[in-house]
Amino acid sequence: MWCFFVQVHNRSIELSLLIESLRRTKGIETALVIFSHDFYSDELNSLIGSIRFTRTVQIFYPHSMQIFPDTFPGTDPRDCDSRIKPAEARNIECLNARWPDTFQHYRESRFTQIKNHWLWKIEFVMNHFYPTKYYEGYFILLEEDHFVVEDILHVSELISKNVWSPLKTDGIIALGSYDKDSNYLSNVVALTYWLAPKHNMGMAVSRVVWKNIEQCLNLFCFYDDYNWDWSLQYIGQNCFPGKLKALTLPLSTRVFHSGECRGLHHQKTSCSTELLATNILQMFSGPLLTRLYPTSLHLSKKIHTENIRQRVNGGWSDERDRSLCQSLFSNKWNKVLTHWAPKLIEYSPIY
């Protein structure tokens, strides 16, 4: 069995295209697809409920902005405006005036939710979810705006059996790539250090690697970056034993990004998500199709090193976000939240 793990917000078009790509995946009938939501929607539920080609499970992040729209983890009306100057914030005594970030800005809940949802879903499925309790394979992490290549499970199986067992403790498989020049001619996989801008798409994570990451989650929760991937890179370089590595597929991505039109960091007016997906499918309707389903993969003996540029993006200095993050991996409410987020503790279980 293989386990896909999809983080979902509210983009139904992108999600429907991801589902269609999963439907085309060879071997998908043996997989379990877990959809983790931070937004309840009848439309999204209907999309997932219509899936008949594999087994699915839906889980729901219990600390979402939708559930708590006017109090933390949502936006409390007493919160500081994200762009207010700290001196002015202290003068008007808005709620989180003492917690500006590296760039002297204040939290935006639509951003901070993503990092805590990402952590919650993995902790929940790894440690509190019975259907995967005895699963020892890779969890393939996807997002609603991803699109998979039909042989992704075939390639994952080759890697798992012949190249990088789920019992290896030092890294993550990066099945996706943002490289525009994939030609699928190479059957070489390469080892490098895990980098947020390159290896955050289609990550295959094993239980034993996650246990090593768990030892660094306190640092993850306090690093001033609202992005889970840049936070993961930071702990991968500064805490993870031997530094976090990535096994990559050079010029042979098995996951594409379809969220270029209307994502968190991308808003294009002259752009069609459906056209992007159509172009991907057309790529594999010709000669490229014959280059899929390799019979073997070989590991490059040399570890590829790149200049690792760590940058901090801010947006993660609010003690409430940090304390919620800590609560998610410690499985008990942080005392800070007793004072600053009593409604959260009263109405929402950690898991």
C-alpha cells in the first residue's frame, strides 16, 4: 500500500485536477489518499466523495480560521494590523503589540494557519490515526495545487526497494521539481541537501525520518518564518542529525505545480489552471510517454552540494502561533494559550 497525503484549503479547480491526475496513476487502486482540510466546503467534500478509483479519508484541522473567525487562531478584532508600526501598536495597546516579527510586522492568520496545519496533519497521521498506525512505508505529501505524473508510484516503488528504503533515517525523497527542463532521459537519482525552494513538492517522508524531525520541532516552532518549508530547511541545517538530505530526480519530475495562477504567492490574471494541466497531459501523450516507467534507477555516488542560503521571511513571532505549534507536537496545551486563547482550549481538542 502507498499513502498520499494532501493538504487542502479551498481551491476546487486545482483539487479536481489533482484528483484527475491521481485517477490516471498506475497502481492507485492499492493506495490510500488522505485529504487534510482547514476549510469545510460541501463542494470539496462532493469532489472527494465522488472518488471511486481508490480509498480515501478526510481529516479536518480543528484550529482553523473558519472555526475561530474572530478569535485566535483566526483574527481577533483586538489584534494589531499587520503593517502597523510597533511603536504605534504599543501606544494603542492592540493585543499582540509586543510580538512584531523580524521586519516589524504582525501576524496574518491566513498565513500562519498553513504552517500549523502542515504540522498538525503529519503529527496526527503519524501518531494518532489508526488506519496508518502500522504503515511503515513512505507518506507522499501533496497539496491541492499539485499534479502527479502517472508513473509516480512505479518510480516510488523502485526507489523504496532498490535505492532508499523507508528505514533510512537521513532524508526525504523529492518526487517533484520546479525545473522546467524535465526530459525524462535519465535513470539517475541524486542526493543533495534539502532546500525549501527546490524540494518542497511531492515529498515522500518515512516514519523514521519524521521521528528525527520531531526532535527539532521546538526550533521549527520558534523560527520566525510563516512558511513550513523554510522552517524545515532551517532545522534541517541546524538540528537534524547529519543535516537533512533530499533524494532527487534530476530532469524527471513526477509532481508538477498547477497553482501558478492563484496561489498563496502567485496571482496571475492571464492564466488558466485548466490549461496548465492540459499542457502537462499533452507532454505525455507523445514521445515523453515512452520515457516513463523506468526499469531501474541508479544512485549517483557523489552527494551534490549547493550553496544553502537561509533566509527568514518573518510572520511568525506571535507567541500564540508559536505556542499552538508547540502544543501540536507535545500533545498538551501550552500554558501561554490558557491566557491568550481560552476559547481555543475550551472548544478545540489538540487532535
